[in-house]
Amino acid sequence: MSSVKQFQVTFDCEQPERVARFWCEVLGYVVPSPPKGFATWEDYEGSRPPEDRGSWFACADPSGVGPRLYFQRVPEGRVVKNRVHLDVRAGTGLVGDERLAVLKAECERLIALGATHVQTLLADDENESCIAMQDIEGNEFCLD
């Protein structure tokens, strides 16, 4: 029998710190402490060669339960569709109008942070409502 593994979710992006801080707000995550020997992230970045500054950033679940998110700068832009899609569980256990109201409220909160509303998918005979969105660099995710 195999054991359950911890994992990290990696995002390719243009501005790692900006995108990481956005996802901290979305998920209630925090920015980890800077590397050992540095009082602040600014101190750490200032110690790196200019071409490496801002090349990565991370955020983590403060409870230690959820996966760490790692954001790395890549030279190419997002071409078509991201290959990792997060479903943010904002309406877990809710159904119908109550669920939709919670999802819409969360959508508005995230729009204020720079997210984009793409489409609201209303409940049908098989699925409850969800909202498709994009983060601040256009990566798609859903409020579920």
C-alpha cells in the first residue's frame, strides 16, 4: 500500500510575487518567512543577482494542511489555456440560491482584488452552480 504524498502546485507566470499575493488573498494563505539569514523578502531579493530577482515566490496554508503554491517566472506568456485549474471551494455543502449567493459574493470580492469574472454556470439537473474566473494574469479557475 502506498502512502499519501504531500505536493506543491506550481504556477508559471510573469510576476511571481504579485500572483502569489493574489492567491494568498483568494485562499487565506500566507507568505512564508524569508529564507534563513534574511530579515525580509526585500533583503533576500536584494542579495540575488539582478537577473534572478523576482524569479519566484511562494505562499502556504497557515494551518499546514493545504499544498504549498510556488510561482515561477517564465519567459513565455500564457498562450491559450492554463494546464492547471484550481477549483476554489467557496460553496461547499450549499445548494441552490444559497450556494449561488455565496459564490457571487466571493466573485465580487475577488474582482476587487483584480480577478475577472468569465461566466456563471447555473445549476442544472446534474451540477450545482459554479463561477468561472481568471486570476490577475489570466489563468482560469472556478468558484465551486
